[in-house]
Amino acid sequence: MEEQKITTEQITYLKSVVLSQLLLEANESLMNTTVYKQSLKQQINRMNNILEPIVREEFDGIYKSDPEMTTNILNKIESIVTKICSYQLEELVILDAVVDKYEDNKEWFLEHTASEFLRIN
């Protein structure tokens, strides 16, 4: 069987799926707060009901095209989101400056850093 490459469009869908999933999880965490009242609860449930099938369908399609790459991308995204969530506000300012430096000189970062992907057995 010929291996398919993930297209730019699929990567865009994958980003949307990941962000939608993060939103679903963030909305679920609101359930234990004092702002989670009837109106907010209804809106969140309505949005979750719309997003969940879309997220599942798009994820399944992308995963089928390249399971290994999809898994690696999701693992890296989860790692960076976990790190960002653990930072204090002042650290986020520094992180923003680091990202700006990366944007200014991607070649240097790519030459001096390594990304590792795991093989799926």
C-alpha cells in the first residue's frame, strides 16, 4: 500500500481539530466554577454538541492518511500546550520573545536544535 502524505489542508484541519478539542476540554473544566450557570451551561453544551462530531470526523480522516505523523504532531502539540499552561504570566512574555527570535532566524534554530518523532510499532 502506498503511503499518503499529509497535505497542507489536512494540517489546517488538524490544527482546527486540536484547538476544538482544547476548547471542549476548557469548557468541561468550567463546569466546576461559579460562572457555570444555566445560560452558560446551555451555550457550552450546544457548542460541544456541534464540535464533537466535527472533531471526530476530521481527526479520523487525518489519522487514516498518516497515523504516525498525526500521532507525533498531536504529541508535540500536547507537550507545548502543557508547558504553556504551566507558565506564569511573566514567563509567557519571555516565551513570546523566544518565538519572535525563532521567527526572525528559523534557520539557526533548525540547525542548532533537534526534533524527535517516535516510530509507531
